[in-house]
Amino acid sequence: MAALRGAAGAAGAAGAAGARALLAVELVPCRADNYVFLLRVAAPAAGGGARAGAGAGGAPGGAEVAVVDPCDAGPVRERLGQLGWETPAYILNTHHHDDHTGGNLELKELWGARVVGPRADRDRIPGIDLAVGQGDTLRLGGAEVRVLDTPGHTRGHCAYHVPEARAAFVGDTLFAMGCGRLFEGTPEQMWSSLQKFLAFPPQTQIYCAHEYTLSNADFAISVEPGNKLLKARIEREAGRRARGEPTVPTTMAEELATNPFLRPGELGVRAGVGLGPEAEDLEVFTAVRAAKDRF
């Protein structure tokens, strides 16, 4: 796999425009509340250096397309046809659950795309070709895609970060105002995973895989009823859902201000789960996760 070069976008509006030009993302609703993401990454700029090689279906040196967590093949095929994008080079799985991998085999057979998934889950990812882990990178079009190990929801969960495009595809680790349930991992693992996201720039777009925002909001306000930013966000997100709009993506800035799972150091969050300033952040996070499980 290619070594990460760590290129960063320019600051401000020019940087945001550049990020949008580099990466186009299409949300494909599936099942009751899943989102599949279609990614189209623009070709490298002229003179931008050699690529690590084209993926299946991608023209060397050209734009490339990937699909993240295809739970079902039908909606993905339909939307890709409507968009007229290139044949996907990769299928990127964040973890093994069927509502993230159910379309793998059909789409792989259709496109010849390479299936990528977490190394710790290699035996549970249908059709896997490339097992990846912390520090690995992929080259997709003109961008590097950085792999982060983010266990907790499952033992082998990973996330895909595109630093140049200010975007991260986080599966079921982080949600808008929430985080994933601990099916196979521990609170220690999940808190460690979430801390990796805290290092992202605030403007990073967070593409979580489910439309859980309003149910998460009900819990978040029960923990931190005095958070004015949270109250304003809940009103805004409720308006989006009333209009039939997705609440995904969110941003790290929004989550840092309103997500109790990312705010264990805040006195309001600590008070909401019956803990004081002397508690360790991990203890607070564990209490918040346990409270959500009972909510």
C-alpha cells in the first residue's frame, strides 16, 4: 500500500472548495436507517506525482469511485446508474455486520471491485480481497485514504479518513450526538477509538452509517440539559428530518459541542451521569455509554 504523504487542504473557503472539488459523496439510503456512501475522487492534478496504481474499473490516472458499507446491492446499482459515475474500484467495509456488507458479493461480481475491510475481521467480511489496519493507506483518484483501527462496536471495526478532502467514513463508531453500541468491544477500546477522531480538524465532515440523530438527541439532552448549543442543534436537526433531509454528514465541530460521548471532561456531562470532577474521562465515558444502553 502507498505511504501516506499527509497533504493538507488550504485554510478557509478556498480550502473547503478544494476539498469539495476533490471528493464528491452521494448518500444512498438503505433498509430502515442505513446510509451507503458513494465516493468519487477526482483525478490527481497534473504533475502531482505517481499514483500507487489504479483500482479495478478505474482508468489509470483518472477519477475513481468507491462504495462504503453497501448493505444491499440494488439501491447502490440504481443510484450509481443515475449519477453516471465510473465503475467503482473499491468496496470499503468498516466492519462485518450484514447491514454494512450484505451487498459485497453481488457488487464485486458485477464490477470486479476490490473488497477492503478490517484485518481483524478478515474472516467475516464477504469477498474480502485486501485486509487493512491502523496506518495503512489506499490511493483513490487524487487522494490518500487513511485507515484507522476503531474497535469497540465490533472487535475489527475500522474507519476511512480522507484528510485532503476533510472527510471521514466512520461506520458505527461515531454517530451524530452518539456512538456505537459495544457489541464485541470494551469501553476502553471505544474511548480510545473516539479519541482518534478528536485529532481531526473541526471542519472534518463525519459520515456515519445510520440515521440515528434524533434518538441520540433525546438521550444527549437528558445528560446535558443546560447545553444551549445542543438545544439549538436538536431544533435544527428536527427541522431537517421533518423536511425529509438527512442529518448526515455531521462535523467534528458539531460533535465536540453537542455529543456527550466526546465530552467526558465537561462538568455538565459528568453531573448528568452522577460523577464529579475527580472522575477519569474513561470512567465518565463508560457511565455515559451505560446510561445510553438503559435509556
